[in-house]
Amino acid sequence: MGGTDPFLAQAVCDSEGRLLCADEPLAGLQQRCGGLIPGAIAIPALRELVNKARRFGLKLARPIEARDGSELIRAWVEVSPASDGGCAIRLRNWQTSPLLPENAEAVLARRVALDRALAELSARLDVRQCLLTVESEAGDLAQLTAAMRAGVGQPWTNFVTLDDEDHFLPLHWKLLDGASLRVAGSARRWRASLVPQMVSGGEPTGFELCLNADMPFIQPHSAPQPQAAPPAGEGPAVGREVAPVLRLPIARIIANAETIRLRLAGPLQEEYSRYAGDIATAGQLMLELVDDLADLDVIESAGFSTAADHIDLGDAARRAAGILSIRARERGITLETPGEDEHLPAIAEFRRVLQVLLNLIGNAIRYTGEGSTVRVTLERAADRARIIVADEGLGLSPEEQARIFDKFERLGRSGDGGSGLGLYISRRLARAMGGELSVESTKGAGARFVLEVPGDFKG
């Protein structure tokens, strides 16, 4: 092929759409996209054009785009159906340009999401990296978790051994982010991820700590213990039995799908990258459902209670907004939060207040139109302390307000991945802390969700 033909390259496909032969540079791109010659066309845009020409029996000519590693390729292609059901392909105007680097903020957000999904220990730290709360269900981290909970207020680094401890002094968070470490009682190697909590630029107001291992935990073999039968009418406890089993494999699916989507393992056709993104999104929704079911099991268990801590609702509001700030910016939504000098002391469990606020603000971001504003404000009412999350969404009718806190209630929404448990769990948590969660809304005029807990007012 080639010779005196005015086109840059030619190719031929058969009646089944398989590429039988091709000139360079088309042949090389076919192979780098994972295809063979002869073999199915592996270049998505070219395959789509060939399929249309064969289906309609028409000669088609148009520009196509393809990605080849770090380059974007643009070319003009003509496809002419042949009498045997195949097609003649002619290529010209082949141009390459470097792919623009991905937005650094988006890359960071995905890395943080992966670290959170895979974390086997999560902790909240103050601005000095001292422990506020610790959560872990990993069997070989039980000793560390107990020690950290007993040592709330101390730097988290007091409880682990850094692989290169001298290098990480002074303990600046940027040096500790990604640090390798060892944990007493665990044979696995660990990596720390520190996520700064920002409100409006400047220095962090606190941190989220995630510990991720280099391999899954293998439970030591032991003789099976007799299990007491659950009370009549009760099913298995999701939080104690099912959730820990599902969380790690789902997190691995998300991590692997993101690796494929970002082409970290090598070049990949664009449509397969999108498929991997869909898998990662579905996995994240499944992980959120598992967490919701685990929380449901906890709050509905007999004797559930919360800790009565002395907390600042202003700090809780700023931290929750900081965690969700990237998601808000992606949708063009402005988050207005209490200023650094605004404080409202209360008696409640900080971790549970943060959980409720993340649900309320997350819902406001999800269901409010792009370009709108979500406002988080503080209010004192007699001996009660309140946080109000107000959005500019569609609002709720009186009938919808009466049902919105019901278990599995989604008000007819479909396709958004929600479980219908978030607000039910949030209200149960508010009441367990001696408070309440309510909604004030007018159809077409947004909604105000009010979290109320006992105030910590003296004098």
C-alpha cells in the first residue's frame, strides 16, 4: 500500500470490522492501543466511524481524536464501504500534541479519596497534630487504637515508629505525609497520609490521618468459637459481621479501577478509561452504603450512647466544610462557614457532630444547583447550641418534610446512589446526644437543616 497515493496512510478492514492491514503511523497506534493486525480495531474513534460507514453503507469523512500515552493525536479519516462488506480507510493530516496535565486539585482529591477508602485506621488531629478521635477495626491495630484513644491530646507520632525518624524532625505535616512507619503488634508495613483541613486558604486548622498497609490483614487461624444465636426476629449484625468483610475488597476494587482510569499502568483506550471511572464511582457508592448499614446497626443496638465532650461547634462546622470544599468547588457551589473568630461551645461527641454535618453539607452540595451558595451558621437559643445548614435548592413540601427523616426515604429520587439512611442516622445521632435534627423549608425556596445540641454556657 502507499506509493503514490496522496493520503498519509491506508488500511483495510473486513466485513466483521477487523483491521486486516494498515500503514504507519496507523498500524503503530493500533498496537499501542492494545490491538493486533489482523484484529479488532482498538482505536475507539476509528472503530465508531468504521461501524457507522458499514451500517449505513455510506462513505464518511471526519476528524478523529485518539490518545497515545502522553500525546493527543488528531487526524482526518475517510472510510469507504466495499462490496464485500469491509471498508477502505484513508488517513491524512496526522497531528500530535502533548496532553495537558490533569488539574492538580482533582488529582489530589482522588488520592485523598483512595487513601480514605483504603485506610485501616482513621484519626482526627488538631492543628498541632495531636489526637482528637481514632477509629479502626483492623485486628493487628487493636493495640495501637487502644493506646491512641487513651492518649488523646498527644501527637500521633508518639504511638508509631517512623522508618526514618531523624529525617522527619521537626514534625512538619508535609514531611509526614506519605511517611513509612511500623506499628507495634503488626507485621505489616504502613504508610501515613495526612489530609490538611483548610477553610479559606492559609494554614491548616487540623488534619485527617489515614494509615494504609502494604497488604491485607490475614487473621491468624484459631479454633471456631460457638456463637450465640441472635434474638428472635433479628438478622445478622451488619456493622459487626458484614461491613468489615466487605469494606476492604470494595476499597481494593475502587483503588484498582482508579489505577486503570488514570492510566498508571500504561496507555489505555479512552472508552475503557471511562468504564474504569464508572466502576470506581459504583464502588464508592457501595462503600458508602456499607458504612451506612454499619452505622445503622450501631445506632439501633441496645445501649447505644455517645460521649459528652466539650466541643466548639464553630470548629466542627469549619472542619466539615473543609473536608467537602473540593466537592463544592467541582460543582461551582460556594460554601459560607463561620469565621475563625466565631465559636459556640456545646456538649456533644465531636466525631458524631462531624458525621451529621458531613451528611447535611454533602446533601446540600448534591441537591443544590450549580453556582448556588450553601451557608453554615451558628445560633444560640437559651441553653441550646445550633448549627444551621441552609441551601438554595428546590425546597421541600410539608409532606416531604414529614417523611425526610424516615429510614430508606429518598423522596422519589433515583440514580443518585443515596441509600436513604443518612438523615435517619443523623437524627438518631442528634437525639442520642440529647439534641435534635429538624428541617425548615418552603417548596421552591431551599431548605434549612438545624442540628441542635446542649450548649456549654457558663456564667
